[in-house]
Amino acid sequence: MKRNVFSLLVLGAVVCLQPAMATDGETLFKSKPCVGCHMVDAKLVGPSFKEVAAKYDGQADAATLLAGRIKNGTQGTWGAVPMPANAVTEEEAKTLAEWVLSHKK
């Protein structure tokens, strides 16, 4: 009986932690502070992801460039408001960058 209860608790913990281990861009985006400044279709504090995707469309190193900006922050690219560095891993930054670039108009 104790083993079954323990197994259920472990399974419950894994299910609860799943958003923190997100691998798709949209889920990852929603779990990070990005949502405070960005939207997919409209400018908020920062540019919309459709604007970003359009600006970098066809640029070979766009995902790498954006991943670096997501992780380290940037200033002056889209105006006077700086984008702060984000607490993301290299892999998360790459996933987010590729997801942002997928929003071509």
C-alpha cells in the first residue's frame, strides 16, 4: 500500500512539474517573464513575434542571434526600452528563438 501511495505522489509531482520542463516554444514562453512584454500578434512593451519573425526572415543566423538576445538581453534593437537578460538555459533560449521565428506573417 505504501509503495502505491509513493508511486502516485511521484507521478503527481512529475505531472505538476511538467510546465517547468517545457520543450515546446509556446509552453516555454508562457512559463517565462516574456509574456509581460511580448505578444504574438501585437506590440506590447516589446515588438510582436510576427514583427520579429518578419525582420529576421531569411537571415541564416537568426535563431542563434535571437537566442543570444533572449538569454543576455539587448538594447536599442527595437527602440529605447531595453530587453533584460532572461534566466533561461542555452537550450531554452534556442527553443524560444525558433518558436518566435516560426511566426512569419
